[in-house]
Amino acid sequence: MKKFLIFVYIIIPVYIFAQSSDSLFTPKAIKDFGDYLFEQKDYLRAAMELERYLYMISEDDDSTLFKIGLCHQLRRRYDFAVKAFLQIGNKNSSNLNSTSRRAVFYNLSKLEKWEEIKSLGYKNNEEFVFYYLADVMLDAVPKDREYFQSIHEDSLKDQLLELENYRQNLKKKSPLLASTLSALIPGLGKVYINRTGDALFSFTMINLAALVSYKAFESTLYISGVITSGITLSFYLGTVYGSYIGAKLHNQQIYHDWRERLEKLNPVNKEPYWRLWVSE
């Protein structure tokens, strides 16, 4: 009787636990857990579980590999995402080939790896948008109409031509000229970069400080004169340097505006490829 009770209360529960624990470590269970973590937006752990699943099955599973790429992308590790997506994008037989290539272009643009984007070439209109961006970032020379002839969609071609024309007519400012103008006449460099309010403020403050310094020396208040002279000099040098930096920021801003307009044509922004995978 005692042996029977031991069997019932000890041996059987241990056996049941062993059987259930084995089922927790099957490839299917690991994949299910990875999918659950993905749905919970725990992307780092999801990627680890899904990678463990691929290691266990030792065979291709493009859908899982694509989800691993998304995990890395959504946690902003674009370099890891590119590696995952490239494994699918290089397979012509995969159903996810075109989507994975688009994902590669998108993640490389986030990394600003323009040379790598250009090395991929382009196979369709959607990829051409990324290619064009990379080409401009590497070489700002104007692109003629012939450059866009490979685009089959007329509306996209017209929009890109208009955008390229806009880029060619961007009015950049010379940082050296801006700083030189402010060195000659305080604030003039800021007028040159279309910051009239800053120019007026700088001109007023420098002249006011200079006047106070002059009056101090005129009244033989030498210590006050030295202090106000230092303030005047700091305002003056700050205006010269500010004009130089302002011109650089102006140039960055106009290119930022151009890039924002290009982003509106970006196929990924129009229709994110991860929409079917990620719940809002």
C-alpha cells in the first residue's frame, strides 16, 4: 500500500511535469512564445526566441526571418534589420522578396548608408525613390530629364522632376560671406541669411555697448571701460560667428525641406510594409 501511495503522489506528478516541460521547449512552443512577445511589442526578446526557433528547425522560414527583421527595425537596430531582410531579399524564389528589398532600402536609408543603397541598384519605381535620394546625398550635381526616364509611372516621374527642379534652385548661403559681412557691419551677415530681427538686435546691442564703453573712457572710468569693451567685443565676435553658423543652418534647413518633400513620395511612408504584421 505504501509503495502504491508513493507511486501516486510522487512518481506520477514528476512524470507529468517532465512530459509537460518537454512540450515547452519544442520548436512550435518557442515560435508561439516569440510570436506572443512580438504582439506584446517586446521586440528584443521576440527576436531572440524566433532566432532560437530557426536554429532548432535548421531550415528556411522566410516569414519568421522577416518578423525577426521587423523586431530589429522596430527597436531601431536598423543594422541588424538589414542583415535579416537581406537574407530574404537575395532569394528570387521567396514570396517576400520584393517586400524584403523594400525593407532593406528603408533601413539603409535610416542608417544613411547611401553607397550600399546605390550598390543595390533598383528594380522598380518604389526602389528608384531611395536610389535617387542616395544619389543626391552622394553627388549633388543636377540630374537631367534623362535620369528619370526609367520611371514608368508618369505621375511619379513628373513629381520627381518637379522636386529635382526645386532642388536645383535652392538658394544656399555662403557661411564665409555671411561672417565677413557681419565683420564689416555688425548684423549685415544676418540680413544676408534672412534673419532681419537678429540683425537689428545685434547691431543695436553692439553699438549700445560700444557707446557705453566710449562714455566710460571719456569719463576716465577705465575699469568700467575695459569691462564694457570686453562685452562689446564678445557681442561683435558672437555676431560674426552666429552669422557663419546661421548660414550653415540655413543650408541644412532648405535641404531638410527638400528631403521632407521627397519623403512624401516614399513608398514606405505611403504604405508601410509592416502594417500587416504590427497591430496599432
